[in-house]
Amino acid sequence: MNVLIICRVVDHFGDAGVCLRLARGLAARPNRVDLLIDRPELILAMCPSLRLGDRVDGVRVMDWSESAVAELYSDATRKSLLIETFHHEAPEPLRALFETLPGAARVMLDYLATEPWADSMQGMSAVDRFYPRPHRHWWAPSFSKGLLLGDPAQLERMLVGECSVERPASDVFWVLGFGYADAPWAAFENAVKIHGLPDGFSRMQIHTPSGIERSQDEFDALLCSTNLNFVRGEDSFVRAHWAAASSRSVPFVWQPYRQENCAHADKLGGWMDQVLVGDALEPLRRLHLAFNRLGVQTETEISNAWRDCVSGWPEICQALAERSRGLVQRDLLDSIYRDLSL
């Protein structure tokens, strides 16, 4: 099957990262996948084996241009799937073309949905009022219908612990600090000074990436090599679940993408209500609220929550690993394939 993915990058790198995972997951099924994106340099940085305009391992990355659209138009076949990501519609000629292909399907792929309301809307019609046939279906990654997992071979390497990088000395508590500009790092580091680290560690080292420093596979390896991950947005958040579910059981703290009217608080709450449940995970839940500056005195509560995390660290690692292992087995593509009979 031919699959065309449409992506425009709003800001940061998460949109490109999610679409690359999607493209790699579809190519592994296998399909011929074309990714039309307005910032192809982000994709090429995340997956250096790819080359602009060339098909590598089933995936071809194309820049957003009239010539690329014309080429995609000529390549379209009856058995095609058009995926329009994050409310960005395909260029008009491609939408018109899909109107004429009797075996084609369209999907509007939204951002991660953790709230309960999203379950009832999965697979519903998302009509393009100018081109109503074929019907477009709305889908979003979720914990009930599945996440966008990407390349299954890479995921297996993460789970069994083959995916890792060289770590500092064994007494170093290694932290990945991948957060937004308002992340309260000073408050967290002060909490560590006051309450220390889990047993077996004498000092902490925080790595805070600036830009795209690693490929997606290298980033996955890093997630599995730390003792605690702070992640942001959507792509790194999903991969942090795999690191938590792996043989290393790495806990994480999530900083959702900031949205108007504090909508990110609902997204965080929807996830915590499904995952951070039970006494063992209560300190980690409180740390999430404080780190995201939601309804608490940030510095005081980060300190108190970290104190309780330190004392219950083994239980936190085990409990989050168990919860994550149940979540990472469902791929959203399976739900989409069943719904569209692909």
C-alpha cells in the first residue's frame, strides 16, 4: 500500500519526531511511505540514514514544494492512504486526487489524547467540506486505542536492554533533563541537595539536550541508560514508557506541551489518572504536579515530593514499570487498520 503523510512543524521538534515514528512503523508493515514535510532537515537529523527524495527502508522524505506534490500526484494508486497530521490538510491537488481514487482512505491524525472523552471519538468522521469522499477518519494516539510505537525492532531492543549507551560511574545518578524553557531545574537540584539521592548513588549528573543532538535510535538508547528521565511533548513521552517498561525500569517525569487555557493540565491529569495510581506512585504524581507548576507551591512541593520519591525509589521503579508494560503493547496503527479494513 502507498501511504502519504502530511506534516507541518508548528514549533520545537515533536511534530517531526512523531511523523518519523509513524513513517517507520508503517514501512515496517510493510508499505511504501512518503513523508511530505515543510522542515525535512529535522527528519534527516533524527534519522541520518534517510536522504531527501530517496526511498530508504520503505520511507521517502520530501520537502513541501510544488514539484514534490506533482511527483506524489503521479505516484498515487488506488490502494493509498493519506494521513494528515495535527490539523494540517494536504495540498489541494492531493486532496482532489484522493476524491477520485475509489480504494483510497484518509485519516486526520491528532495529538496524543489522554482524556476519557477521546475514546468515544476515535475513528469518527472528520469531513473535509470541500472533498467529502472518501470520508476522513479522526484518530489520536491514546492508551485505550494504542500509541504510535514506530519501528518494532527498535522497541524490542529497548525492552530487552540491548539499547543503551555508555554511562558515567556507577555511583552517578544520571538524569536526562529534556524539558521546556520554564522547567524548574533549580528547584529540582535544590531538592536533591536537601534530600539526597536513592540508595547507592553519591552524586547527580543532569544532561540537558539543546536541539537535536542524537538520532531517534540514539535518543531511545539514552532513555534506557539513565536513572531518571524528564521528558516533554509527545514523542519522548511515549518512548519514556518503553524505557520504564524495559529491563532497566527507568522512571520519568513528563512536561506536556504548554497549551492555552491550561489545557495541558487536563492532558497530564488524564494520563496520571490512568498510570500514576496507587500508593507507590503517589510521590511521583506529586512531583509531576509540582514540576508542571500546577496548583502547588513549586519549590516547596518539588522538595517534599522528591524526599518521598527517594525513600520509595525501588517501589516507584517497579510500579511504573508494571504500568508501562501494559501500555506499550498497543499500537494505534492496529486500530486504524481494523477500522479502515486495510
